[in-house]
Amino acid sequence: MTTPMPVPPNAASPGAFLRSPAALGRASVIMLGLVIATDLFACYADVQEMNVTSDLTDGVTGADVIDRADQADALYAIAGVAQGVALVATAVVYLCWLWRIRVNAEVFDASRHRMKRGWTIGAWFCPVVNLWFPHRIVADSWDASAPWGSRSGHTPVNAWWTLWIASILVGRFADSSSRQGQTADELHEAAGTMLFSDCLDIAAAALAIVVVVRLTRLQERKVLSGELPAPALG
């Protein structure tokens, strides 16, 4: 009994050409590493904030604790700015990589994609749909980049996206709690929640690196294997 040949992929849209995503993949990994570094700095700031607010809750007074509180607040603010700058810079590089990945995946197999190419960028900025559209785009690109006939699981993509959404939701709750906190006890709890959010973000960024590396390698291997659709004859 012979193994059936995989169904030929649909033709790619006009303007879709294969280009190596390797350089953009390496740049994305570096920028995601920067995100992890700023998150680690933020975790340190969170711990300092928790320590000083814990002392204030316990009734510690004096100039020393006031100075520590001022320093912790300043560190907390600096960490927030560093995280914001790193996130924006990483987003620019990552979206360039994702666009290249999406275009290549369309060349590999246009039938795999449930979203138009323009959603590769737009999905991240549209309220509500940005909770699942980007995940769908990455998952579809993963499927199209896998070897023909193979079963491509989405475990790394699903894990990354779950932690990314969780870190955003927890972070927004922590930020709101910090802004509304009036007592040392409330600020202590907010800092603890923010620490949890920053840890989630570190895990999400680490998994994002895994996705970038594996998806880039899938595409590179597919190009080198020669498993590409034959060009249409005129």
C-alpha cells in the first residue's frame, strides 16, 4: 500500500516571495532577551517595594524607612519606563519578523491561513480581537511551515499566548491596584501582584523565544529540503 501524496498547496497571493527570516529571527530573540532583562529589573523593584511597604505596615517609622520608600518608588517608576521602552522596541522587530514568517508561510501553503495577510500587523492593535487573532496567525504560519503531511502541534504557541495574555491581565490589575492604593498594606499587595505579573511576562518572553527559534528553523528547513510548491507554468 503506497502512502498518498499530500494535497498540493494553494497558490500564494501576488507579492508573496520567499525570503529568509533568520536575521529577523535573531534580532527578535535579542530583543526578547532585553524584555526579560527589564522584567528581572522590575522584579527587583517589586521586591524592594514589597519590603518597604511591609515595614510600613508593621509600624516601622523614621527617616531611614522614608528614604527607602522614596528610593523604592523611584526604582519602581524607572522599571516601568524601562519595560515600556523595551516592549515597544521589541514589538517593532518582532512584527517585522512575523510579517516575513507570514509571507513565507503563504508561499508554502496559502490554504492554511484563516486570516488575510494584513491582519499580521493589524490584529495586534484592534481591541478584543487582539486576544486571539495574533495567536491564530502564528498557529496558521506554524502549520504552513511544517513538513508536508506532518502533524504540527501548537503546544509552544499555545503556552506562549496563554502566559502572554495572563501577564497582561494580571499586570493591568496590579497597575490599577497600585494607582488606587492608599495604605501601605494595599501598596504591598499591589507590588506582590505586579511581581507575579512580571514573572509571568518573563515566562511568556522565554516561550516567545522558543516560538521564534522553532518557527524560523521550520521555514529554513523547508526551504532547504526543496519541499516547495512548483511554480505555475505560463
